[in-house]
Amino acid sequence: MKKTTILLSLLVAPLLGAQATTSIAATNTTSTATTVGARDIVKEIIDVVGLKPRFELQAANIENAAAVIYNGRRYILYNEDFMAAINNAVHTDWAGVSILAHEIGHHLNGHTLSRAGSNPADELEADEFSGFVLRKMGASLAEAQAAINLLSEEHTSATHPGRNYRLASISKGWRNADSQLMASAQGQQPARTEITPRTATRQQPQAQRVSESRYVLSRVHFSSAPDEEFYLTNSLQLVHNTGNGLKVIGKLTKTNNSNYPFYLDSEYLEPLFVTAKGMVVNQQGQRVGYLT
């Protein structure tokens, strides 16, 4: 059996899974050019969704690709030979991009916080994220679906949905991004309202100005800083009320995960998620704060 065929037959194992127990020791044959190229792709994906790259991309001795948390750090692992094989098989580099986007979707949707392993619902959410990202990056719908169309099984299993469901989910994400791009091109973007120190009225104490602002959606309490004032604005920005004024320190992003519907991205804080009940948890699932 040809090597390419062997590689492409491995999808049923950990490829595109929400969690893996794979060793993250890198291969000794890692190509510098391939690794750098993969890292550039991850940066492009992260830039599309406006987040910071809080994943460590690493070529590893695994069968295909996986999103994992190891010793409290988040990784995207991939097999270089597999990535090259799938790109060659479908005659487009977008196949490899879609696989990496899918794995990043698992992290951003909070799937890797669970120890339950892969399941069809999580896979569809990661597929939708992949389709969304690839449209924003310029891929056609066929290019966004190429890898899954070739690799996925026809019928749903305990861990992965059937091919038609996955293609439909990628299409949903792709068309959502396409609608946003079309609206943007026509000047129909919704207005964004940001909180800055200029929104405050000088005659009022600073804490009162912020808490009474019509732009504030919620107060955010962090266990490690009980006396500090943090607020979530209507545009989902996390604002810190400091002695020198208001400072935007992060952004809340939707994840399409019913248990962890929001991801908080901030260069000042560790990666955090907000549960459906308003609890703020870290990537180990530990509560570190709450919203009121």
C-alpha cells in the first residue's frame, strides 16, 4: 500500500479530535521550512479572528493532527508527512490550512477543557470554525471542504459525524464569513462603541462613572484581584478601571460551545473561558472569577 494511502486512512483515530493523549515529543526529521510555514499559517488564522496566538505549534510523532493541553499549555500537533500527503492528494494547500484551523477551533471553542475526548458535536463546531476562517483567508468553499471531503467517513461514529454533516458545517461557517465580507464591502458593518477615558464625566468619581455607563454589559470579578474593578462593555471588551483611567485589556469572543460560550483573549491574562452561567474558568476548568 502506498504511503499516501496509509496516511489518509488514519482519520478515524485522533485526526481533528477535541482531545488527545499523544506524546508531544517533536520528530527528529522536522523540516525548518515546513515548520516555519505552518507557524505562518497559524498566525494568519489567528489574525483573521482577531486573537493572539496562544498555541504552540509543534511537529510531532502522531498519526495526523490534534489539539491538546499538556502540563497546562496548549498545543497544536501535526504530522508533517500527513500534511504533505493530504495537500498532494487534493491538489491544494488549503487542505492543510483547514486541518490546522479545525484544531485551533477545538481550543478556542473550549473543547480541550473536557476530558471526554472527541464527539460529533464538538467536531461540527470545529468544522464550522474552519469554514469561517478559510473564507476569511480567501479559500473557495470547495477548497475549504477538500480535506474533510476526502478524509471523513460516510457514516457518523461515536467520535465523529458523517461526511455530509461535516461538509454542511464547513459550508455554514464559510457562508457566515462570506456574508460578513459582503456586508463589509457594502459598508454595512455594525457600528462599534468602545469605552475610553473620554466617555467619563469629570464631575463624578471614576468608579461611579464606569459602573453607571450605558455601555457596560457586566461587572467582572477576578478571585486574584477582588478589589480591582473590571467591566465588560456592550462590544464585549474587557475594561480595567485603573487609577489612571480606563484601560482595554481584552476581548470576549463567541465560541459556539454551549458550555463555554465565550473565550477571553488578553495579553495581560492567561487564556480564560466564560461558562453559560457566567463563571470565568481557566483552561484547566478551574473557577477564577465570575460575571454579575
